[in-house]
Amino acid sequence: MKANPGHCPAEAEGKRVRVRLAHGGIGDCDPNPMSPPGWAADGRNGCRWSLTGSPYDIAEYEVIA
């Protein structure tokens, strides 16, 4: 996994990502089997990439689709 730069990385734009949050947990998608894996990196329902000091900040990410 790569460190969160504080903004949506160019390599992740328009893609889906798996994330590790600052509190150490892995961000999973909706348990609905019809949902795509990971989280949308950007767009209307995309991730919040800003680093605010929250335990829910994205600490690390990997592009998965």
C-alpha cells in the first residue's frame, strides 16, 4: 500500500481503491454482494483524501480496479 498524499492520486482517478484508515482498520465496501469491491477514489461518492487528524483519514491506499 502507498501513503495517502492528502489528495486523490492521479493513478487512482476514476478507479476503485482499497484503503487502510488511520486507526488501522481496512476500509471495506458495502457488504452487498452486488457492490463493486473497494471504494470509489473520486467522483460524487468518492473518498475524502484530505488529512485532518481524524482516525478515519485514509492513511494508505492501493488501486484495485
